[in-house]
Amino acid sequence: MRVAYEEFWQIPQWTQQIFYVAAAVSSLSLVIGIVSQILKWQKCRGSSVWQWSGLLEKFLVYIVGHKKIRRKKPEGIIHALMFLGFTGLFIATSILAVETYVIKSGLLENWRYLTFSFFADIVGIVFLTGTCIALYRRLKYGKKEDELRPEAITVLSVLIVIGLTGFLAESLRIAGMGLPLHESWSVMGYLIALVIGAAHVAPGQLESGHLVLWGTHAFFSLGMIAVIPYTKLFHMVVSPANILLSPLPEQALTVLPLMKNLEQQQEIGAYHAVDIAWKDAMEGNACTNCRRCEEHCPAFLTGKSLSPRTILQGLRTAVNSGNDLLNGQLVNSDGVIAIDAVWSCTTCGSCVEQCPVSDSPLKQIMSLRVGLTSRGYVPAIAAKALEGLQSVGNPWEFEPVKRYDWANKFRLQDIPDEEIEVIYWLGCGVGYDNRIQEIAAATMGILTKAGVKYKTLADLEVCCGDPARRMGEEALFQSLARQNQQNLAKYSNKVILTHCPHCYHVLKNEYALLGLEINVVHHSQFIMELIDDNKVCLQEPWEQKVIYHDPCYLGRHNKEYSNPRQVIESAPNHKLTLLEFEENGDGSFCCGAGGGQLWLESEMGERINYHRFDQAEEKQPDVIATACPYCKIMMETACSFRGSKIKVKDISELLEIS
Amino acid sequence: MGEVWVYVEALNSGDIELVSLELLEEGIKIANSLGSNMYAVVFGHKINHENIGRISQYGVERALVLDLPELAEYTTEAYCQAMVQLVQSRQPSIIMIGATPDGSDLAARVAAVLKVGMVSDCTDFKLDPQGRLKMIKPVDGGRAQATFETKGTPQIITVKENSIGLGRPTYKYMNIEHLEVKINQSKVRTRVIELLKGDPRTIDLEEAEKILSGGHGVVGSDQWEQMQQLADALGATLAGSRMAMDCGNIPRERLVGQTGKTVRPKLYIAMGISGASQHIGGMKESEKIIAVNMDPLAPIMKMADLQIQADVAELLPVLAAELELRKGNIETVKGAF
Amino acid sequence: MRIFVCVKPLGAKAAPEITKNSVAQGVVGQFLTINPPDRSALEQALLLKRQLDNVEVIVISLGPSNAREILEICIKMGADKAVHLECEDTKLDAYAVAKELSKKIKQEIFDLVLCGSTSVDWNGFQLAGILAHLLDVPQITSVSEMEMQKSNRILHASRKLKRGARQIVECNLPAVLAVESVIQAPRYISVHTRIKQFLSEPLLETVGVDCQAISSESLVELVEIGPRRPRTKKTIVPEQNMSFQDKMKFIKSGGVSSKKNDVLKGNVSDISHSILDYLEKENLLK
């Protein structure tokens, strides 16, 4: 017997013909499905941003390597099994097709055939293992009310049937061939064949059994291919495509597109389904309902009406079925996404951090906000903050002089411009709350002691634009940015220092989109440099257990996790023990103030900052340390609500204790 | 020199608007400086004589009273016609009116009919050497102060309540002139359908004149019960800080602060409120602030007109009792007349 | 039904220049705003437009040439037409402005004229009254709600009186109503709405007016403007509760309580007395 692939073993002509017809129909269905979906996406008028860079890395690390998918265990590993299995089987089938129709003979023979057989069976085993465990878990742990449950069970069952019938058909063939030794490389098939052989089934029956199972296998396989575009299996096509065309995950949060030429557009933002971009519509389909975003979303976890997943699914439904996009009292329509959900987002970025298919619910929410805000549909308190930004340059409507007059004791304006090294960017918080003034005062104290020559922009500074941009007021953000740009221009060779991660993020990443490169440094980074240079030296020792809360805009958005921790641990003469939250680093749980939430405050559910504070209390710290003025206010509010003795301090204030 | 008139606005309840009383003494001073007479001008129907008597407590010697059925309820055109006819017959040089919704409404129309200038919502006024009235008011959201003079006679001014304050009563014998005018009913084109009194318990915080607000320091439903009773006794509206709302003691509509209401009442009493910036932002423009807190260094203290270090739990019942006592006394005193 | 809405533009030029605008260098602070009560008036008109059939909302404003921006915004927000009476003088008093507005409105058919109770810069409180007299129609001021009755010629308006009281007043149209607030807060005017191209030129009518002639109609003259110097308020204290030292302190202080008070401590009974005395002194005890 030849050691080679025998195509269509004992499959009669008529069956083969039916097979070809079915294959053609199935392929047609697949193509039509994909094309019609693309046509639906193309109805969207927005301009897409395709990120072509890093294709190889995206492919190897995130698609094949499953890097983000594997973060969640064991689901990630199980999917890896299914993926490897399915991909392997796909490769195996493709090789067979090449052998049968292109090369016609010679490829799959001898050692190549044996290797191939082994490979094919292994991946088959992996595939079946994955799908069976998945189905078991879905049946055991899946919630009965979940409307996605029936489809999941059906699809998994079909895949398992395909796998099983594949092995059974193979084993019947091997048995029918008389169990030739070289077929033992098809390990699973050979094993089952041994069992069948032991049952002494007649050859005729083996062949007819094989035909039936082969036919069943073909039916379900071709059927599965045909329905890919119409079921959750579509993610196999769309999700990898989305990963390849989206930014690299580590850049996903900093590369937020800028809207240009606002004056020339009568309408901006996503208000109707067709306002979104092609790519965003695709993101809707790429979403596999895995719920990782929900499991890390501070709004969702505290009972707000927002789920990042349903935002994406809402886009998907609206694009595919032509529904209205939004619903809510102000907009007088009943679309698929509730306005309340849109306004509940804190822009913490966890959803983007977690999404294994490189979707960005955050980006979609921002587009929706731009659509609402540009048309004036903003909640009243947020409107007041935005009007304050328009009229006096800060969201709390205080007189501009209040931003800096508290700092007069530092006598900063006396130093001539040529001598200064650092411009201290005050931010708006210092004019509003004395708790934030404390942060700035502490930082300035450190700078003064270290002999750094610095000054502030005084009344030339207006809000960096973060609240405006996060609330969707894109045009206001751009006009604030342009104003700041004009006033920062003469200091372009200086270091801009800020204690606020929101300002830091905007100045560093978003002003660059408007053409201004600013050398901006967060105070945790600058202070760490001063400590390294031994310029900061304090007398009194202070022993405390300090738990560090990663601010979203310093951590997730700008990947700065280490400097603040180093400041805590290397604070000179202090013995500060660094504690960590369960959810820390890139998994840090938001304080709840970002995304304009100080003005959008949602009514529902639990308060996000109380939730985070309770997480801190579990670790029994003496101090909660943070590096963001918003985080400090939110943690302090929670602290006094809970009546706790824990102190809340910014890292700059830790050094000032003496 | 022409007469100086102070328009006295009577409330439907029979009381007199505070600002009208505040203006009486001032009107007399101005009239004396000009060497002329001050008249208190009262419009209405079936006017309560006790009410008119109250005017005489502020040194008023002359009153002009128009008691006509057409003037039973305030309507712009009826009152305007009445005022205009009086002006045309007596030619006063100055008319001072309290800046109330009705007062401002009347003043504007009267000034337009007479084609003279009017300055509203003033907080101060002075006579200049020529005998013209200089009218002073805050402008640009209170950031500046402007002084105006009007053209024509009479000079009409409306004055904000609580800018002048109430002087000590000086009883004088008051001579009342009852006058008549003809009102053209076909030119009275508005009708009052209904008057709904504001109940401090239910009105919007932004309209409340007195607010009793509780924070973290007011603990438990018993204390909040006492707060409501105290509020009722004071005629104040109950409100609270974020903490109070999060504990479920007040509903969202009663929240004072950045994400709640911004209020400008005459009186804001903060019980057990520390004064975080989010709260202060919502009440810092209150005219008078009383702060009660266990912590004398609480941020709210330094903005309070009356700072009190006390335990809210102890203070509430005692304050309520004392208030009851005083009200009882006042009733007795009133009854004596 | 034709509703005229009078709006006043506020901005760097129109507002009093007493405080130095320190952000004068850039974009912030240079946007013209619509006087907020007028904004409410416009919102009220648009509300009526949504509720009734055949309502035309025409915005009218007297202001310098750059005030055109405000009228464009009003049309972008939903007004049907706008009339800009161009006059560079921003120091006109209410009578002069009302005279000019009424001249234009009298030339048209009008059923209702809405404006804000007052303007937040000068706080005049007069425009509605003067306008109503010059147009010889009834007026209702301090309006918080309005409802047309079935005949569409009779209006019921709710007036905001003090201490939360409301007065329902009925009047026949045409009339002038001064709007204090609206049931639905006015929509936010986004920067995009301000800067996007204005494509409805034909809807905006610009009329040149004789500034000199108008200002001669002024009845109020600004004498001077300066920093706030509030008048000292008179207070009286029930004499029986004051000790001699307190009376002397009180007389010396001129009857004014300064905010730099000491914190009152002690037993709650004394504290209660102090609180109630204070309230009596300030006329806050009914």
C-alpha cells in the first residue's frame, strides 16, 4: 500500500458531485455574507482610520499568540485550544486541497504524509478538547437568561459534531483499509480504528459507515462555512482583521484621532448610525461578546446603565438593521443605545486594555458624545462646566486670577525667563479646591528646596481642555488648545511640569495632534529624578503603610506605573511600605472622576469612588497615595463618607511630611 | 420742590413688603433734604387699616391711599393708570418703589408712560447738589457698581430688599388722604386667575429665602425629623449636602452643591456640614450663613457669618424649643394691639 | 402665530470694562454670549413652536455688527428668521432700545413678543414694560411658564413671585411677556454650533439704524462706574438681650457684623439664644 494521501477514499462519484455542488453553494454563501456585510459597513459616512503599522507584531503576538485573550484564565486558554485546533485543521484541509487540485500527486506521500497525518490528528484532538471543555463550561456556568446562550450552545455542538464525525470517518477508513501501520501516525483515528477492528465489523459495513460519517462531516462542515457570516463564527474573519487594522494595543489609548475642519462640517460626531466610520462599524462585528470589558468597567460594575459591550453591539445592530442609534428624553428617538449609558463612562480605558480583538468602546463612546454635545444635548451641570470653559477658561467658572493668586507666597514671577528650567503647569483644580492646592504647594515646595528654577504661566494658562474633550466638546477643546499653544510657544525649550495626569495626557499626546510638541513631564517622574540626584532630603523619618492607587490617565493611558511607586519606596529618610490593590497597574480600578464625571455624575448604583475605597480598606493601609488631583478628591470624599481614619495623600505630599 | 413718594406694597396676606418699610425712613430723609414732603402711597381695595397703621411706625406723617375695586389684585395696566393719574395731578419729584416682581413691573410701565427714566434694583442712592437723585446699583454680576441719573420728572427708582435695612420704629401721627381716580377697564387687558402660595416644604431650593441644610453631622432619621420640624418653624426649606443624599436622608432635588442646586438664599444654616468645595460652590453666595459643626476648623466655618461649635444632636431640640418660646412671645405681643 | 424674541448680545464689547479681562489674548472670553434670560425666552418660543402648529419664531436684536454672530446662532438653534438692527453704540439705555425695537415690530404682524426679564450686565428689568407700552399691548413679567389656551388668542402665564409663590395671569394676545426661566433648560450652545458655517443667509435681515437719533431717546444717564462699595445696612437688636459691653461693641461696629467672628462655643441653651438673636437682628425671624 502506498504511504500517501488517498483522496475521496471509497466515496462514490455521485457523492463527490453532490459535495462539489454543496461546496460551491457554501462558498457562495460565505462570500455573499461577507460582501453584504461589507456593503452595510460602507454605508457609514465617517472617515476611517486604518492603522497599518506593526502588522507582523499584531499577527504573531495578538492573533496567533493570543496575548490579550490569554489574560483571562481559563477561558483564554480554552479559546487558544479551539483556535489552534481550528487553524490547524484549516491548514490541514488547505494542504489537502492543494494536493488534490493543484499538485495532484507527490506532496502528501511518505514522510510528508506521515507528518501530515500526525499533525492533522493532533490539531483535531486539540480542537475537540477546546470545544468540549467550552461547551461543558457554557452548560454548567452559563446564565440561563443570557440571550446569547442558545446560539453558543448550537455553534459549539456543531463544531464538536464536525470534530467527532471527522475522527470517526477517519477511523472507519483506517479500519476499512485494514489498519495499515503507517496510519498509526493518525493517532486518534488509529486508536478508534483499533476499537472498531476489535468489534469485527464487516468491510461492507465499514465502507457504508464511512460514507455516512463522511457525508455527515461534509454536511456540517460545509454548513458551518456557509453560515459563518450570519452567526458568531463571523468573528473568525472580522476579529483578526480588526486586530490587524487597529492600533497596536500599547498605543491604543494614546492614538485618539483628531477631528479636522470642524467649521466646514454642519454636523459632527456619531448621532445617526451612518455617521460612524466603516472601521467602527466593523468593530461592532469584531466584538465577540466575551464581556471582558464589562468585568473591568467601573461604571458597569457599580450598577450604571453603561456596558461597553452593549455600546458596540448597539452600533452593530443600528448599522445592520437600520435602527436609530440613540434613545433618551432629550433626543426624542428610541434607538439602541441609551444616552444615559453614554454619559456614564469615566474614560478609564479598561475596556480598551482588556479587549482581545482590539476594539475600542471608548472611542465609540467619544464619538457618540461628540454627536450629542455638538448638538447641545448635554446634561445641565455639564453644560455649566462647558460654558465656564467658554467664558473664563475653566470648568468651575472661577475668576482666572484664582488659579494662581494662592501661590503668590512662592514669589515665582520674580525670576527672569532665561533662567527658568521648568514651567509649572497649574491645572484648573488649584483654583477650585484647596485639597488640590495642597498638591501643587507640596510640589512647589519640593522644587524650591531642590533649587529648581521654575515659574507658572499665571493668567496665560487656560484649561488644558481635558474636560471639554472627554465630554465630547471637540471644537471647544481645539480652541482652548490653540490658546494654550500660543502662550506656550515661547517656552518650547523648557520642561513643562504638571501634577495632573489629565493635563499630562492632553499636553503630551493630544496637543501633538494639533502640531504642538511639548516636553511635558509628570511630577512623579520629575520628583524621582530629583531623588535620584539626591536633591531631595528630609529629616524626620515617617513609617507608614502606603497603598498606591494608579490613576487611569497616568497608568493605563500613559503606561507610567513605576515612577510613582519608586517615589514612595525611595522617599528619603522615610520607611514607607508599599501596598498594592488587587486590581492595580494596568488593571487598576478607576476613582470615578474622569471622563467629565465630576459634572456628569450618574445617579444609579453605587458610587465608583466608594467601591474603590472599600478595596483599599481591605488592605488596611495607613495612607492611600495617589498621583492625580481627581483621585485624591474622590478617595478623600469616600474616606470621610466611610468615616475612616485613613489619610489620603498625593505622592508629592508624602515627601513634605516632616 | 415736588413730593417724594414711597410706594408701599401690601401683600395679599395683609403684611407689608419689607423693602417698602425699609424705604420709608429714607424717603423722609430725602424729602427733608429737598425741603419737601414725603408721602407713603398705598393702592388696593378694602385695605386693612391696621396695615396702614404700621406705616406710621416708621415716622411717616402723610399717606395717599387709593382704595378702588379695580385695584383689588395687582394688574399692570390698572395700577399703572392709577399711578400715572396721581402723578399727573400731584407732580412728585421722586418715586421710590421696592424691587419686587410687581414693583418692578409697575415701575417700568409707569416710567414708559410718563416718558421718564427708571433705574431698577438699586442698592443705594444719594442726592446730588442739584437735588437730583443718584441711583447706585451693582452691575456685571456684582463685579462693579454703577451710578445713574434719570432724565425727566418724576425720577423713578426701584430698590432691592435688604440693602437699606430697617431702622428703629419712630411713631408719628399720620394724616391719610383718600383719593379717587378713574380707571379705564377696557385698557386693563390682564386678569389674575389664581395665586398659589409657596410652601417652604415644597418650593424649589433656588427660590427659597431660608434654607436649613444638613450634612454628615446630622445622623439618623430622628435627627432629620427634628431638622424638618425646625425648618417648618423657621419657615425654611430643608436641604442637604452630598453626604446626606448618599445616606438617603434627602432626595436629589434638595441637594446643594456643584452637582445639585446653586442657591442664593437670604439665610443658609449649615448643620453638621464640613464644607467640601463641591458643597461650598453651591451656597457661597448666600446672604447670611450660620454654620454649626463639632470641628471649629471645618472649611465652612470661615465663610460663615455666625460660627458655632456644637453637637447638632444636642442643639436641635434646644433650638427648636427656644424658637417655640419666642414665637409664643411674639404672638402675645401682637395680640396686645 | 408670529412670536418675536428680543435678544441681547453680551461680550467683550457690550459688557462693562471695569475688571481687566486677563484672558484677553485668546479665544476664551471672546465668544459673544446671549443674555441668559433672553436665551430662556428663545427656548420658550421654540417650545411653543413644537407644541402648536404654524408658529414662526423671529429673533430680533439691536447691537453692533459683531452681534450678527448671535443671530446666526439663534437660527442654528431653530429660529425661523432673525432681524439685526445694526448699531455700534452699546451704551444705549432700555428706552432707546425699546423705541427702536418697537418701531420694527410695529411694521410687522406680531402675536407675542418675548424677552428675558432682565439683562445680566446692567440688570435693567425694564425692556418688557417699555416695549409693551410703546406697542400698546398688555404685559406679564417674571414668567416661568406659559400655555396657550384653545382659542390661541388667550394666554395663561405663571409668574414667579417671591418665596416660591406663583400667580397665574391671563391675558389676550398680542402681548409682551418677560421670561424669567423656562421649564426645560435651554440647550447648550456648543463651540461647533458657533463656528460652523452659516448657510441660511436669506433668513437673516440686517437693518441699519440711526445710532445718533436712537441715543437721543435715552432717559437714563450713566454717571460713573467703579468697584463695589456696598452701603452699610441698618440693623436693630432687641435691647433686652444685650449686655453693656455688647451694646458698646455693637455701636462701635456701626451695626455691621463682620465675617471675622470668633467661633461660638458653650452650652446649647446660650447658643440657641445667640442664634435666635442674630436671626431677629437680621429680620429673618418671621
